[in-house]
Amino acid sequence: MAERPDRTAGRADRILDAAGVLLSRLGYRKVTIEDIASQAGIGKGTIYLHWPTKETLFHALLLRESLLAAENLLEGLEEDPAEVVPHRFQRAAFLYTQRNPLLCALITGNTELLGRLKKHPLQDQDTVVTERYLKTMTDRGLLRDDIPNLLFSLRASALGFYLMDSFTGDGADLTIEEKADALAHIIRTAFEPPEPPSTANLAATAAEVIQAFQDLISSYRAWIYRKDGPEEPA
């Protein structure tokens, strides 16, 4: 994640780091603001300079995890525009999420870990970017345009790969990479046209997707750090 220019970024991230450690260890219901302050090595009141409630603090934490995931995907697109094709994009997102327990819990609705932290504070922005992404993919011929209820069908197909381990042990012997490859195969054969896109088309599409996600990242960052307060005295 790019370093933020304001002086309180380090303190805010230290608090979020502490909250992430405790959330993973204890779950949302058992973690207190006092616990987070102790873990971060600061006073309890300092936390409230950044976020007014425990809920907004943990929403900021989960948004920061989503921000880091988005930045990771964008790095892949900048290195190789071919990563924009849906099956490769979905594969990369799956691998990153499976290696991040908090994001995995968010996607699978793990209430034991996250408690009531289900509602995303920036759902409207997420929806706009998702619709923008799908329109770009279909307009540029990277997704088929003859699939009924495309967004629902695409999400349902991918979500099954995130939820399967909660319902069955069928994939117990598969590595994360093998599961990601299976997901990519489904997306490729069911949702993409048979003709591969041109190099020029890939580059142009990647540029559009990068811009859309940069806009979302900016919204995430503004929400996460919006409560930054003054520097503590030395």
C-alpha cells in the first residue's frame, strides 16, 4: 500500500494492525477497545481520535484488507495486462483471499469471527465499480453478452469456490492453487468467448479497469482514515 502523506498514518495503521491480530485470535464479540489500545501500546482515548466506535474501527480494518487486495490485483494488471481477462482476474482474487483469513471470513460470512460486521460501509461504491467492470468486459468482448443475469451467474459460480470447504470435504486434498485453477477453468469456459482478445484490446481494457479500481481505492482510503486526529505530543 502506498504510504499516506499525513503524519497520523502510522498511528492509525498501528491501531488497525493491533485490531487485526485480536480479531483473528478472539473474534469480534470478545475484543474490546481496551484490548486494542493495550495491543497497540497507546491510550484508549487515542483510538477515538480516529474512529468513534468499535464497529467503525473494525469496518476500517476490513476495508483496509480490501484495499490491499485491490492494490495487489492492480499490481498484477500493471505488470501483465493479460491478467484482466476474467478467468485470470478471478483466479488472482481467489488466491489472495484464501491467503487472507479476514477477507475469507468476510466473503464467507463467518459470524463466529466477524460477529455483526456484515454490512460493507461502501457497498454503493462497490456496486458502481462492479457494474463498471462488467460493462467494460462485455463491451470489449472479454465476457459473453448472451448470459442471462450475468452478474448473478458470475458471482454465484465464483462464490461456490469460497464456500465449498464449509459444506463438504470434497476439496480437502486439493491445494489452493488447484482450486484456483478449477475456478479459472469454469470462468473461462462458461463466461468468456472462445476467441482470445488481441494484445491491444487487453492493454486498453486493463487501463480502464485500473482506473475504476483506483477510484475505489481512493474511496476506501478516504473512509478508513477519515477520522485521523492530531499527533500525540512527543
